[in-house]
Amino acid sequence: MTIRPKRIGLAAFGLLVFGLSLVVTVHFTKACRLNTVTMNGKVVDNWQAKFSMLRPASLASQPLGNLAQSLLARDDVFKVDIDYRLPGEIDIRTNEFEPVCYVVGQESGKLFGLNRRGRLVSLDRVDIDWEKPVFTGLATGNLHSFCDDPRVSVVIGQLALLRDDRPEMYRLLDELDFSEPGYLRANISGLPYYLLIRSDRLVEDFDRFVEFAQKYQPDLTGAYRVDLRYDDMIICAQKDQKKK
């Protein structure tokens, strides 16, 4: 004899599914109620007053399209990304704000941030990390524009490698001067002389300098410049030669 399980009628089954869906929806709605808004990595205090279209309701009911349009209407915002973070957070990112380095405007003398694509972004003084290098000798243009010098994007890529593989050297790099078209002038924290390096071989030139200093331990007391632009030699210029 075969015992078959009882079949649930279609009507009863439909009621069961509806009931389970209602329970899941109620719990999801309560769990995913908006309670936190972050913008560029920081929690926004009193977000209901700053973003009046948002309300303490479910995430799904928030008018994110209207929020993005209102942010893009501001002069200092050119890009907006908004994401949900469960259970109850909305994360807003504008402008790819995080600077990988800084630049002093040649025309204005104003300090800007440079993002990973070489775009100028505004800075909040309290958030400046002085362990990141500063670029000088560049024509910067307006806020949110890109630096015209094609070496900038190349150097930013080289700096990313330096930061990841040689963080000690990266932190000691104070300034990169772009004034000369054929090379960069690098100022290193604690050194009384500067280095001449190549923009597309920045990491390689720094490695050669470290190897040179460790292997030969040269006396560079009177030096004002170490030239690393050549593959087969390193030229150390003395201060008395500078006068000639």
C-alpha cells in the first residue's frame, strides 16, 4: 500500500504564500528603514534637515533620483553615486572626492586635490593628509577640470605603485615639481638635496637612488642635486658647481 501526502488546495496554498509574503515584507520594511546617511565616507548629522526629500521610511521608498538631481544642480558637484547599505543606510559619493595627491595652482597658488584620474577636486583643510605628495609647477585650470600636462596621469599611476610596494618612500616624498618639460624635480623629506627623475620611470629611478645610497654610502654633504635620468650613471652636483 502506498501512502500519498495530502495535497493542499490551490486556494489554501495561495493564502499560505500570501501570508508568508506579507510577513517577509513587514519584517523587511522594518529592518530596512532609513536611519543613516553617509556622504563621501562621513556620517551626515541631521540628514533629514540637509536632505529634505529623504524620510525615516523604507529604503525602497526613498526618492534617490530626486536626491541625485538636487546634488548635481550644485556648482561643486559633477558626479553622484548613491547605494543602499543594508539594513538601513544610504551611501552618497560625489566627484570621486578622495585625492591621491595635491597640486598647487600655478596661477592662483591655491591648493587642490587630484583624484586618481587627474581631476581637480576641492579640499577641506581638516582632511588634508600631508603624507601624500604635492605637485607644483603645473597649470591647473578650473576646479573639476583635468590638468593639461600629460605627465600627471602617468605620475599618478607610478605613485600608486610606490604607495603599495614602497610605502616608506611614498611617505617621504614631499613635492614633485613639473616646471621642466623633460624631467621632474623630487624633494624628499629630510634630504638637503633634490632628485631629478623621469615621470614614466619614477619608481625605477627611486629604486636606483635607494640602491645607490645603500650600496656605496656616498658622502653627499655638499650636494644640492642628484640626477637619476640616465640608465648608466648617477650624477651628483655639488654646491660649488652651482655657482659656476
